[in-house]
Amino acid sequence: MKIFHSSIHSHLMLAACSLVFSVNAEKEAAKSGPFTPIVEVEGLPNVLIIGDSISIGYTLPTRALLQGKVNLHRIPTNGGPTTKGLSEIDMWLGKRKWDLVHFNWGLHDLKFMGKDGTNLVPKEEGGVVQVPLPDYEKNLDYLVTRMKKSAKQLVWRNTTPIPAGSKARYLGDSVKYNLVAARVMKKHGVPTLDLYNPSKQNMKAWMREANVHYFPTGSQALAEIVAEDIKKCLKIK
């Protein structure tokens, strides 16, 4: 009988431990987000996403779509304007050789700021553009040159549209910045993934009103485009 009770006790303890482990694992999974470092799977290509909150929105669904195919990393922050890229690019890239870097800057460069650095101050209220087009071109040229040293492949993801009424961002500016970016990418032979036109065509369904950000369904739609592009670049199914 003692052996019988001992066996039951052992099974109960194992079940309890298993339950605790399962609950803890679920809690850890729930806490994971786009900035949470991933556990790499050996042998899979390593891809880095660099970008602002638009890319933050599509990081997790893209990662889910590429699970078991790609180690999808992203920078642990909002990529901000190209000026932030200049100061942090060495840290973001680290010392490894990436199989692919998928990148964008633009929506923060073209937004208007207060002269004292206050965020999102319309030009009608004295705001000035954060990074003027000539500086944007120069900064982007430097960043592409730097990234080419740390990546086997680069893909430029163009800047998404600005809906009417967006605070301190103006209709048509994404187009202007994308034209400059296209010139830089042509110079360096870097391909472009177009998210501008699909977003423009699906703006009401994907994007928030008077806001450059996306509904979850919109971020999922972008993720599907990005995931397919990454698979095509890396020649994986």
C-alpha cells in the first residue's frame, strides 16, 4: 500500500509540475512581442527587419507566417527617422552577416516637429519637417552603404501612404520621399517591395482614419506581402 500511495503521489507531483510549466510557458508566450528576442533555429536563414511602427505592426504576423523557414529578427525599437538610423545602425546590425535585411525609413523623416523638438507640430503652427529631402537622400545613401557590408541581400520596403487629416503629416509627402528613395536604391542596386500602392488601394479597409497606422487586419495583409517577398528573396517555399 505504501508503494501504491507513493506512486500516486509521484504522478500527482509530476502532473502539478507539468501544469505549472505549461502555465508559465503560456505566460511567457503572452509576454512576447515584436521586440522580444527570438530563439534562433540552427540552419535557417537570419533576416532582420528595420523600420518604424508600421513594421512593428507586421513583425509578429510575418514571423508566424515564416515559422520554421526563417529566423525573423527585428530591431528592438522603433526605427524612427534616418537620423536615428545613423546613430544606431552599427548596434542594430551587430557583428553577424545577415542573409537579408528588410528595411524602411520615411514616415518619421517627413513628419513636422516643433523647433524645440515637440513631436507632431503642424507646419501651420510653426512646425518644421524632421528630415528634409536632401538630408534624407544623403542619410539613406549612407545607411544602404553601411548595411551592404553586413548583409548578403537588402530589400527596401517603400514608405506607406498618409491618409487625409493625419496630424503633422501631409498628403503626397510619402510619394516625394519614395521617389528620392528609389533614386538611392537604383544607385545601389537594391530591390524595392511596394507596400505603398496596396495600402493606397485598400486604405479604408486596412488603415485607421486620419492616421498612418493600420488596423490588425491591415498589418496582417502587409505581413502576407512581406513574408512572400522574404521567401522569394531567399528562394524558399
